[in-house]
Amino acid sequence: MKIVDGGVCAVNGVLAAGACDDDYGVAVIVCKDSDSTAVFTSNKIVAAPVILTKNAVENGKLSAVVANSGNANCFTGDQGIEDGKAMASVVAEELDFKFEDVAVASTGVIGRLMPMDIIGSLIKKAVLRLENSAEASKNAAEAIMTTDTYSKEFAVETTLKNGKSIRIGGITKGSGMIAPNMGTMLCFITTDVKASSSELNTALKKAVDASFNMVVVDGDESTNDTVILMANGESGESIDENFEEALEYVCCQLASMMAKDGEGATKFMEVEVNGAVNTEEARLAAKAVVSSSLVKTALFGADPNWGRIVAAVGYSGADIDPKVVSVSLQSLNKRVDIVDHGIIAAFEGTSQLEEAEDIMEEKNIRIIIDLGLGNGNATAYGCDLSYDYVSINAEYTT
Amino acid sequence: MKIVDGGVCAVNGVLAAGACDDDYGVAVIVCKDSDSTAVFTSNKIVAAPVILTKNAVENGKLSAVVANSGNANCFTGDQGIEDGKAMASVVAEELDFKFEDVAVASTGVIGRLMPMDIIGSLIKKAVLRLENSAEASKNAAEAIMTTDTYSKEFAVETTLKNGKSIRIGGITKGSGMIAPNMGTMLCFITTDVKASSSELNTALKKAVDASFNMVVVDGDESTNDTVILMANGESGESIDENFEEALEYVCCQLASMMAKDGEGATKFMEVEVNGAVNTEEARLAAKAVVSSSLVKTALFGADPNWGRIVAAVGYSGADIDPKVVSVSLQSLNKRVDIVDHGIIAAFEGTSQLEEAEDIMEEKNIRIIIDLGLGNGNATAYGCDLSYDYVSINAEYTT
């Protein structure tokens, strides 16, 4: 597997474009006649585009996605549905696609009607710019940014078991309302494999569970989350396990980017839980630690207050026995054991505590917890809780 | 029911005292030969004093509680158990109580051994100061403070159905690691009713469910939470429904004080959910809203971003139908409907949105959500998420 440039346009035959004004952005991605699938928010309040895109992918086919930032088109009633349909219609008409082959996605403020004159003209502008290039993918990724500080793309080329190469490319946006079961996140992934919608769905669900469902910025689950996977079959190759592995890798990379660019984040944390009773409990434990406000503020303050880590595992619902638990901290160059099989190694005055303090000063911190009870493993991705998170969110709509 | 002074000492026969140095505090409360009960954290990592106090109340009898701040005595192994026992022993010996009639509680940093020389001498100092006075209760309440900015006491006198008066008094401490199922909170309640331990347990669990289990500061559930209820029978009166109601009222008042004094809090919110399918769903919805980082930062920024309120209910697990939901904001003097049976009333440019902005500027804000689906009601208590929360917790141990 090798990393390649080009985001969604790393895949042959995919076109992309973005168009923005000061308040709104529109991205269009064309992946013609693709077998497609999607995964959505589990929030019971869902935005109009989620309802529409659920319908659109039901027959397993898509040719394009149109997405806007600046307005979530959520809690907007019948008018919201009409506006979402209008977005898809513009793309369908301009490109001569069937209306039901165009997916829609939105991100932004909840409870405001869409400014359809602006959005409509941005869509038309984007359609005119469609092309297969790294720049086009980047423009699309930029157009769907809200409080993101940089655009997020990732693509790989991987070799299938039969020796043939295929590609997977994706763009995504964060960066607030990010919780397990996806935050306000939109992610569009393209690939040139040949696969049925249901094969793609199995692979996507598995990849999303290990990636986007393991990212926490603030624990608020959005009303608009959407991950779409479109396979145009250009390579002529069918999917196999190598494809699934590469898809999970792409999703994990995009998920890490979201965590790193979490609202106000100054630090990135990966929390690895090993030795849980099973995978589900490992995930519960890892997510509790990345979600903990007290762990997040300790990270921000470079404070090796490991008691908060253990306490978070304790309330996660996962089984834990204090007598066998181990906790380590790791940065790029260092690793230190804080608790070793229930015995505290990093007491006050020890070199271990000093090393722990050094690691907590780093930008990228890995917290490794071994519960010592079984074979369940999981990794969750998160960031610190900073003054800037408060400031960004205290003044978002006004 | 009338509010009275004196905290735990509002109850006849109760003695209290506090003793502090710069880093640690000790409170002793004596409620001799009391029928007693207690409720504890559900965190799977529990501190030594929780283990000891569970044993102590098992026979339904207590004569005293000794509590310290500055060290949680958690993740301290066998030595922690010995230290907790030593705390109880000092009180038992000095006051000639049975060792097993003394409950222990601790709050502070996790994973450090107790400084038993200091704690031991503070206990002896406190025991010498024991008396039945409002000042003594206040001293005890002050001694268990950690990041609290003021001490928390509340007491009432209520009339039973037979016309006789009884009293209930309590002290508590917050103010971080406060989550549903109790945060780092200690609460000691005294009363002069006559009741069995199991009657008290039923009443206490009901009161805690409606009060301390509905408070969220940061969603981190502590390893040390303990609520103890001691009834010395001085009034000679048995409990009835009026007692239960008064106990719930005292617990709700103490819970509100914790939320108001949440770490870094500049504002207090009550979230009232009506019309849920049942009480359990009403509680889920109310707790999701007070827990939401995005609602909390909107409160801090006085931003009437009601979409975040609706989104939080949406992911709470409670049933919600956007077509029938209503949301209102209320301050002391004002109330404004934001969403009325699914129709947005507070659009941009409306007087409703202006009023909503005015209300969000207030110190005490009530968010009222009617789900329009059933008869389930609940109220949760919380606070905003401010720069100071981050600063307090970024630099707690170091």
C-alpha cells in the first residue's frame, strides 16, 4: 500500500470542484454510474439531506455528490426537503444525470432555511470547474470546511491479492460536534474497484466502526453526518480483503486528521486499549478516555494526571481490575510506564513521573492501557480541550 | 416546609467540626447510634474509603463520618485500605465508638498515598472542636471543599402528616468530575426521624436519582462519590411521604449548588424535559442537554444556538419527533418560545430571537423542552463551559 496524491481525484474518472463565497461553500464530486453505499448519523433529529441521500443510495447507485457548508439544512421542515431536492436537481440537470443518482450533504448552523439563490449559483459555478486533478479535489475539500483550519484529503494505491493495483481516495471535514457514531462530519470516498453496493456497505461499516466512530472531539453527535463510498469500477478489479484493509486505513487517516484539527485542539491523542474482555469493551474504554473532559484538559495543561485516565476507564462500562491494569504514555521518541500491573511506577519524585511530564509536553501523545483481562483491542482518536474550543463555540452563530 | 439554618447541625443531637491546613481538610460529623444508609459511585475503580464505608453501613448503623479533602485515597492498594481504617480508628478511639460505626470518605488527587501524619492530626483537632452549631456545620462543609469556591449546606424543617415537625440537614462538595451517577461529590445528610436503614435507603435512592444523578459539570464520574444519610431518631417520629419529599428537596437544592459552583461556571442551567415517553427518557434527554459541550459553550457565550439543544436531545436516546417538539428559554423575569410544536418561532430578525439573546445573557437560565409524546418529566442541573474550567483542570496536580 502506498500513499498517493489527489484525494478523491486520485481515482481514475472522478471529477471534483469547489466554489465558495464568504459564508458558504459548495463541493461537487462526480463518480459516474458508481455502485455506492453510505453510513449516516444515528441522531434521531436528522437533516433534510440525510433523508434525501438515504433515499438516493437505496438502489446502490450514485453518479455525484453535492455538499454545502454554512447551513446544515436541519430542522427546516418541508422547505428543507424541497431545498435539498433543488440542490440535487441543479447537478442532475447540468450534468444530465438522473435526479436520484445525486446525493446531497450539508453542514453548518441548524434551524435556518437554506439561502437557495446563493447555494444554487455556487453549485453552477462548481459544475463548470469539474476536473480530475489534485487541485480540484483540494478545492472540494476546502469548500466543505466549517471550523476546520485545513482541508482533509487522503488517498492510497494498494495491491489486491491477484497483484493488480486499485485506488481509494477520500475527503472529509470536521471539526466540532464530533462524537462516537460520527460528529458533524462529511466524508466522501471514491474508488476504482468493481463491487456491489452491499459488498461496499459491509466494507464501509467495518471501516467506519474502527475509524470515524472512534473519534471524539466534544462528544456532541451531529444531525448531518454522512460517509459516502462510490466505486466506479474503472480498474475492472473486484474487491478483496486487501481492499477492506486499505479502506479502513484511509478512514483511520481521515479520522486522525479530524481529531488533530478538532476545534481549538493544540494536541492529538491516540488511546490504545489492549487486553479488554472483548473488542466492544476495548472500544468503550478507549472512547471514554478520549471523551473525558478531565483527560482532555490534563493534555492541554501537559499534566500527567493519570488517575483521570484510570477513572475514565472505570466509568466506561468496560471491565477493569485495578490489580492487573497497566498504563503507559508514549510520544514519538519516548515511552514510559505509569502503572505496571496495578503497581504505580510514576510516583512523585520518580524519573518515570518526570518522563511522563516530558511526554505530556509533546504534540502527539499515545496513551496505552492494558486491561490484562482478554484479547479485545481498540484505538480511539481525540484532542485536548483548550481555551480556543470554548472561544470558538461560545461565539459560533452570533 | 421551611428552610432553616445550621446545615447538618440543624438536626438535634448532631455534632460537626472541620480542621484544615493549606493542603488538606478534615470534617467530622457525629450522629450517634443512627440508622443509616449510603449510595456510592458506580465507577468500577473505587477508592479505599468507598470499600470501607460500604462495609460500615452494611449493618444499617453509623455514629460518625470522617472525611478528608486533598487526597482521594484511590488506586492506593492495600496501604490505602489501611490508611482509611486508621482514619476511622482515630475517630472511634477518641469518641469511644465502635470502629465499624464510623464511615470514611475522601476527595482529591487519585494515585497518591495518604499523608497519614497530617490527616491523623487534623482528625484529632476536629474531634476536639465538635459541637452542635451552625458554625460547626459550616466548618465541616468548608473542610471537604476542593475546587469549590464556597461551602454548601442546606436544611429544612417539615411537617409530617401527623402534624409533628422533623428536620433534615446536609452538607456537600462539588465541583469537578461531576456526572450523572454522581461526580466527585461527597454529601452527608442528617435527620431526626426514626426509620430503619432499609426505609432510609429507599427514600435516599429516590432522592439521589432526582437530584445528584441529574447534575452534570463535566461528565466525568468519580471514583469516590458517597452520599450518606444518618437518622438519629431524636424527634421520635417515623418517616412518611412528607419526609421523602423534603429529603428530595434538600438533595435537589444541594445538587443545584454543586452545578452553580461547577468548575469555572459563570452560569447555571436547569433543563426541564416534559412530554417524554416516560421518566427514564425524560432523564436521558435532560442529561444529554446539560452534558453537551456545545450547549455549555453556547451558554457561556450567551448564544441562543437552540439547534444544539435539539441535536443533543436527538442523540440522547430519548424518542423525539421534530414535528411536535417545543423549546423555550426562561430567566427570572422572561420566557420566550423558540420552537413551538416543531415550528421555529425565533427566526433571525424576530423579536423572539432578540428576547432569547437577552435571556442567554442572564446568570440563571432554564431550558424547557416539551417532547409532546407522553407524560415523562425530569429536570437536570448544569453549568456553562468556560475558559476557567479549562484553566482549573489543565493545572490541577502540577
